[in-house]
Amino acid sequence: MSARKPIKTGRPDVKPDAPSHVKGVKEGNATGNYDKQDGHLPDGRSTARRSTGINPGKHDPIDPGMPNLSPA
């Protein structure tokens, strides 16, 4: 058996004791973020664009009278 060489890695870009949250950085679930995201309607419903970015129009219902159940 041959001895394995250690994996070469670069220098870490963050210190292990760095804080996980920096003041001023918005979190994904902050108030108002759903309004900015595609696929979220003002009344709280969602469209297929929320779940998929690939041909989202094909994932919407065929008949406008049908409910819009997003894939996820």
C-alpha cells in the first residue's frame, strides 16, 4: 500500500470565530422580501414562477378557472 498525500487546500477566507450574521445584511425571510420575489402575488398566492425558472408558463393551469397549484 502506498501512503496517501494530504489534500492541498488554500487559506480560509473567514476566521472560525467570525460572527454568522453581519448587521445590515438582510435575511431571506425579512419583512417585504416576498414582494420582491417572482411568483408571489400580492394576495398571498403563488404561481409556478416561484417554484421553477424553466418554462414557468407551462406549469400554470391550462384553464384559467382552475386553481394554480405551484409545483413545490
